[in-house]
Amino acid sequence: MASADELKIRAVTEDDVEPLFGLILELAVYEKLRDEVNGDAEVLRRSLFVERTAEALLAERDGEAVGYAILCGTFSSFECRGGIWIEDIFVRPESREAGVGRALFARVAALAVERGFPRVEWAALNWNELALGFYDRLGARRMDQWQMLRLEGEALRALGSSG
């Protein structure tokens, strides 16, 4: 029997898609972006297990999902090698300060090292000082000289149909 303090980080399976999507919704609410969620558990399942455009890790304590990370690949032309992009990393508020976030990041870092990748990257909301401070303590370097950009929706369709 697992102790109450036992934490397990493991790859998400198809059986985990519903609880994973529930955690995604919790993150969206936390980030005040719930109205931006357009996907659902079935789209997530297809993306992870049919199209394989991403992979996910689940953090469990006593068999209960308490956090997750969703990852996909990147490429550095200067390094001439791939890397890992963390699309999301989330720990339920009641499980923070219990080592869950650090354990998720440690597993992602281990995957990068195992795969021979030189870096792991992610973005954070500029108002989320709690997360930014945590990332600083992990040793992450802020990339202030870079500005994130996004092309989506009608602008994406218009540009895509013009060429």
C-alpha cells in the first residue's frame, strides 16, 4: 500500500484522458482563461494517442491525479537538435509546496537528458509571480529578449489560403 506521501509521475494512458482534461479545465480557471478552452476530452485523446502530437505526464498522490505536464517537441537550428516544449504544467493548489511541481519538472528534465536534447522550454504568464518564483528556484533562465507570438483563427486561415 502506498503511503500518503508517495508521489508517482507516470506517462498518461488513454484511461487517464478524462481526469487529465479535468485538470486542464482547472488550469484554465486558475489562469482566468476558461472561455478559451475549445477542445474536449475526445480531441485530447486523439491528439495524444492517435495523432501523437504531444505526450503527457500525470502526477499522482495516493492514486489521485494532482498535477500534469503536457509536452511536445521543439527544434533548435543553432543546436541542430530537438528539445522539449512544456505546453502546460499544473499542480492543484492543495498539492503545491509538496514537491509535485519539482517532481514533474525533474521527470521532464530526465526525458530531455535521456533523449539527448539540450533544452526544455516553456512560457509563463507575466502576472503569475508564484510560478515565476518557482521557476527561478529551479534554475530556469528568463528569456526576456523574446516575445511570444501566435497566429490563429481567421488570420491563420487567411494566410494559409493565400499561399
